[in-house]
Amino acid sequence: MSDCACSKSIVLEPTSRPEDAETLTVQTLGRTHFIGIGGAGMSVLAEILHERGVEVQGSDRELGPKARRLQSLGITVFVGQQARNVEGVDTVVWSSAIKPDNPEIVAAVKAGARLMHRSDVLALLMTSARAVTVAGAHGKTTTSAMIAHILVHGGKGELADPSYAIGGSIQGPDGPVDGGHAGKGAVLVAEADESDGSFAKYHPEVAVITNVEAEHLDHYGTAEAYRQAFVDHAHHATGHVVLCADDEGALSVLRSMDADAASRAVAYSTHTLDEIGDVNGAMFVHIDHEAEASAGHGNAAASDAVESFILHMPESLHAAGDIPVHLRIPGIHNARNATAAIIAAALLGMDPADAAKAAGAFRGAARRFEIRGEAAGVTVVDDYAHHPTEIAAMLDAARRRFPESTIRVLFQPHLFSRTKFFAHDFAEALSKADDVIVTCIFPARERQADYPDISSRTVVDAAAGIAHDPSDGWIESVPDMCQAAKMLAMRCKPGDVMFTVGAGDITDMADVMLCVLKTRAEDQQ
């Protein structure tokens, strides 16, 4: 039977070996092969296993920077995915991006190798670490990056040098820092992916839930099933759960938790406890965004901050009075993200004031309000926002950061299905900008043929009737991304701020915009 014929009957799911009936540990994985080892979520797991003495190898379509780094550590990386790459392998690790007909999967099944989804490896690593997970429809990368940053720059003893697996790189003072790190400390910080239900496998010491806004209904079926998955995730936390009470979905999860789990929960909100009402017996942290936060506790100077607030924290969180926080990243949504990170650090045993000081030096996760440059008096910013709520929060932050500027946006929708379901919501969110071009949809795993009537024009059509000043001409569709970038740059004036927005390759257009602006300025001299 050929490999192709065999692959038709494969259902890609984790498999085990008889010896796993006892207790599978990192040490019993044996020779472990990662398919797509250069990916952001895979490379860090490979490195952590390597650091713990596991014989690790892997394959990828090409040698990217992460794969080359793994090679520098002595890990074998094959270019291309072929059956012979998994000969003699005990365990094969795959991600949701891998298809059942992958030749390495087919060969591994025939050879009787153990198959593990990347989430199973992450869950296994959590059993021997003080794990902190961050789940939610939005804010996962920024919040988990901030927790890692706080521990790296302020953690002491076992809290220092954490391991972390984050979906994007972190903006450091000397440039981007990789989002994966195999540390020597006791803590493991990881994003908990709810898109395919894999976060159900995790039992962290601290589980952060930033929000619960129904998405991924292709997997869950209903909004209620999606919300229940978060309730179950919260119940799996061995220590505490940290939830944003500004979000109705997260608040609903908190109110649905059993009494024991809720008593170990911490809710945080920009509203007061009187305004929120029932928090099911959870501890409560108020984000006082209206107060004038002093620059005490050695925090980042207020003159360097773009977002300042005070945290009113209960004594049960080891707080010595109110905690002022000054952030270098803008937006109330980032005040919430920072609050979750500071609370998580405090629950691990860190002094909240020290955590706030470290948070004040955080420059953001890459592609989260990342200023890419300035030319001809125009600031160019790149942002990963690809859901209407994220776009609205980003544009609100832009108004706070640049209150006198004209805000122009080049938006690339992500997925045909998301564009179809959220077209009007995208239009509403984008209406917060002054000038918008919607360009080609980034398909990711989807095909245009399955959505023949969905295009960038879908969002523009959905904007009809939305109040905007000016009412006409503020949003248009230009499918050619490069052309759209040049058009937007050419109509900019000094003082304007221009955003590239989306989860796809729109980020490449920031350099195009800067080039156009510089060339235009030179021509005008």
C-alpha cells in the first residue's frame, strides 16, 4: 500500500504507547521529532526539551531564524518533510497546521511512533513548572509577554529567568526579542490557545483570562459551549484564576465558577466593585484610571509614560497600599493587560510594586502598536489587530496617544470566514479612524473558492450608513496591497499617523509606506 493510500485513513490525533499507561514524563519521551520545528510555538518547546536532556530533532520547509538558532544549539533540523526524517524516532510532535497526509505523519503512524500535539507537550512541561497561562480572544500575546518581561526584569530566586512560549516577539530596548525562551527558573509562561480547545489540557498554577468574546464557533458550535470551555479551563487552575471583570464574557465565567475556584479568583476592572456587583466572592482589584498616579516606587517616570493609573489592591495580594503604574504602551486595554500581569506576578510571590516598576519598562509585544518609523513628519505604526474589538481598542489608544493627528489605516482582513461574519463590526471599528483603505484578505488556512462573494469590498459595503465625518469617501477597497499602501502614503500630511493593521503580511507594507514618504520628501526639497 502506498503512503498516499495509507494517509486517507489517518485521523490525526494524539496516540500513546503501552508504557504511557503509567506516567509519561519528559524523560520518557525518547528521541523526539518536531514537524515544523521553526514555528513560533514549536521552536521554544523543542528548545526546552533539549535543555532538559531530551534528544530533539525536527523538520521545516525552510531554515528560518528560529530553525537556525536551534541548529546552533546542536539540534538537527531537516529542510523539507520526508518519511525518512522520522526513522528511529520515538515521539513525533505536530501542530494544528499539519495535515494527516504529511509524509512524516504517515511514516510515524506506520512505525508505531507516539504522536503528540504541541499542546500535549506544553501540558507535560507544565507538570514540572510553576505554570502561568493566558487565555482569551484578545490580549493573550501582550499579557503573556508582559508577565515574562516582569519576571525577567524583576523576578528573584525561582521567579527569575522564566521559560516562556509566546506567540510573538517582544520589543526590547535593542530590538525584537524572541517570544520563546528556555529559562533556568521555576516559572513557565504560555499563551493558552482556545481556538481548537487545546487549553482544556492545561492545569496551570495561575490562569489568566483576559476576555471571553465568542469566536472559533466553527470548533465550539455555540457561544455557550465556548464560554463553558473557559469555565472548565478556570476550574483546572491549581492555584488562582485572574479575570477581567470589564468583559461581560469573563465576568459570566467568574459567576459560573464553583465556590472553591471563585474564592481563589482575582477580578480586575476599571469599574468599582459597587458598579460591577456580584464577583462570586473573588478578590478584587480596581484600576483607577482617573486618579493622578504618582511616580513612586521607582516606577517609570510619568514624563516617559503614555498610560498612567493606580491599582487599588487588597492586602491578600501582599500589596503595601495602592500601586501606581506608568506604562510606555498606550490604551486602556493595555492598562488591563498590565494589571493582569502584575496580579499574576504577585500571586507567584513577587512584590506588586516591583512588578509595576518592571511593567513600566515594557515596550510591547512586536506588532502591537509598534512604531515602525517616521518620515516627512508622518508616523507609521504596525498592529496585529485582526478582530473588531482589537481594532477598536487600538484606534482608541491611537486617539489618546495622538489626539491632534489624522489617523489613516490600511487594513487587511484575516480569513474569509471572519470577514463574512464580522463585516459590519469591522466597519464600525474602523470608523474610529479618519481615512481607511481595506485591502486583500489574508486567507491563511481558507480558500477564496469557498467564499466567492467575500472580498475587501465586503467590509466597505458594510460601512454604508455608519455615521462618520466626513460621511463620504472615508473608506474604500483597494485589493492590490502594495498599491493601497502607496496611495495611503501619498495622501498623508505632516502630523498624520498611518497604521498597517492585520494578522497577515500587511506588516510588510510599513516599509513601503516609509519608502514612499521619504522619496516624496526628497523630491520636494
